[in-house]
Amino acid sequence: MKVRLAFLILFFAAGAVIASEKVVLIRLDGMIDPASADYITNAIVKAEKENAAAVVIEMNTPGGLLESMRKIVQSELSSSVPVVVYIYPRGSRAGSAGVFVTLAANVAAMAPGTNIGAAHPVGGGIGSDTSSVEARKIINDAVAFVKAIAEQRHRNIKWAENAVRFSISSPDSEALKENVIDLISPNLDSLLNEIDGRVVETSSGKVALHTRGATVQFIPMSWGEQLLSILSDPNVTYLLLMAGIFGIGFELFNPGGVLPGVVGGICLILALYAFQTLPLNFAGLALIILAIILFVAEVKIMTHGALAIGGIIALFLGSVMLFRSPLGNVSVSLSIIITTVVVTAVFFLWIVGLGLRAQQRKPTTGFRAMVGETGSVMSEIVPGANGQVLVHGEIWKAIADTPLKKGDQVTVESFSNWILKVKPKN
């Protein structure tokens, strides 16, 4: 009986060990945004539920949004499962917000040929003053946050502060020497072997890593997270905004197309949704709206390019200032901005101009087309009585405010109730 009981205890203990020998792998390749924050936090929750041995985040990022980064860091610090951040593959980096995410990990590792650093907060607009009170507040807040993380994980506090204050960056070998990371490893298998047995501090206490020979379970982004990730790209959001303006503008100036208006409306709604996830600068958005107004005014008023030039300048400045992030590279590509400015100027000054001129052009068919045409009097016309005129080879009843004799040349003023009103031809 005792033997059986001992056997059962050993069996369940072995089963528990086997069950724990699973590593959850996720990949962050790109901006740190709301989508990636949800992706990482959801994966950590899943790993906790499944009692995984560790969560490994393979990361290559230039930075991203401050709030998204804070959400990831909070998940790392509060996780009961050890979190390993691995800057991988070769040539990758952990820039800006990626520095905070790396320092917050229980184990921080880098592949050879990678780098980490440059976490200095940046302004969001042209000519932003980095010595302003607001800028100092942002920097001091970021410094306090990164120092708290470094202290929590027993990493180099001074290096962390300098990465924020002075944008220092270190290659893998220097980062290891400066106690910024824990180890350098060429690949994932090597990393899992090297960290096996390491004891780390989690929210539930000290945990020994059992990663040697562990089963790696890769968790990809869900389709919803992928969609949000695409929409959170500032370049995509900017193009959706401009496509929405194009579509709705085309429909307003050329009614009846329907499709441009529908597509434009969808694009505009998607852009507005994405604005909720990005650091929108309302001054930039206002400049873009002003630019559109100036383009339309140029078409209607025809100031020989004065308003159009103002619109081009406003559109360019608004596009550059559209997003403002205190941390990371959240901005629209300059090449996309220049291309969009040129296309927008052509659209409003040429296509919309053609539409407006077409609406203002004199009709060439129907009764309205007869206004302004000339004809000749077929029978005498006196005020208050109908006569007859020949217009377009047809005889019409006509009235006039002045007496007209047969053979007089007249011009059609208006058409009503199948009767032409005419006046002597000048």
C-alpha cells in the first residue's frame, strides 16, 4: 500500500513537472502600440492559466506609445510566470519604449549583433522646445519610471537613467558588461538551456526556471489584434484619413457616384477609430481641415493660387504634427506626407475644379439650354399679348416687355409654361 501511494505521489509530481515544462513564445516585431500591448498581456495571462515555465518575448522594436509600454511593463512586473525578453534576431534593437519592456523582464537577453537604448522622450511637433516645463515633466516622469524598473529587477540604474536623459545606446556586449541584460545567446534553444535553473523573483515569489528541453508553444496575434495593429500604424491611419476626405469630398462635389462616398465614409470611420489608439495632436488635425477648406475656397473663388499655396503649407504642417508621442517613433513617414500633399493639391485643384466648372457650365440640352439663344419674331409681339418666335428651327409662343415687329432678332430670357420670354437682341 505504501509502495502504491509513493508511486502515485511520484506519478503526479512528475506530471506536474512535465506540465510546467512548457514555454510560451510571442513575437513583437514593430511598434509598441495598443495591439501589441493586448497581445503580450493576453499571452502572459494565458501562460499563468496554463502554469507555463516561462513567457519568452522575442522583440525587435524602434519604440512606441507610452501608455502601451506601461501596460506591458505592468503585466511583466505583476506576472506570476517568469517573463524573458529576448532581443532577437541579429540586427534587432530595443529602442525607446523597448528599453522599459526589456528592463522589466525577469530575464533580459540579447542576440549577438543587437542593441538597446535611446529612450529619450521626444516632442511631437515642429520646433518643439525640449527645455519647456512640459518636456521636463515628461523626462522626469520617464526617468523615475525606468529607475524604479531597474531597481526592481536589480539592473544598472545609472545606465537606465542615461538612456532616458541622454539617449545612450549599447550593443549586446556592452549591455551585458553594464548589467543592463543578463546574457547573450545566439538562438532560442541556447537561451532556454542557459537560463535553466536560474531563480527569479515573480509576483508570487521566487521561481526556479525549468526551460531545458521545454516544449515551445508559439502564440500568434489574433485577427482582431492584427487588425488593431494595422490601424494603429500612423501611416495607415493617415492614409485612411486622407482617403476618407477624398471620397466624401468627391461625392459632395459630384453627387450620384455613391461608391466614393461609401468608401470615403468607411475610411474616415476607421481613421477616427484609430485616433483613439494613437497620440493625436488636435492642432495637426485642425491644420489638415483648414487645408481642405483653403483648397475648396481656391476652386470657388479662384485667387490664382494664393489660397492653394496656403492649403499646401497647412496640409504639410498638419501632417507632420498629426501625432504627438512623448516616447517613441510615432509619426507619419515624410515620403508619404509629401506624396499625399501633392496628390491632395491635384485632387482639389483639378478634379474638384472640373466638377464645379461642370456644374456651372451652361446646359446644352433641354429647355434650359434655350435660355440665351437667339431667334426671330414670326408674328408681332406687344406687351401683355403672346406672339410667335422661331428658335432652333421651331416656332414658339413668346412674350416680351417691349413691342417687337415681325423679323426682329430676339434673345431668349427665360422659359415658363411652354412660353418663351424674349427681348430685343443687343
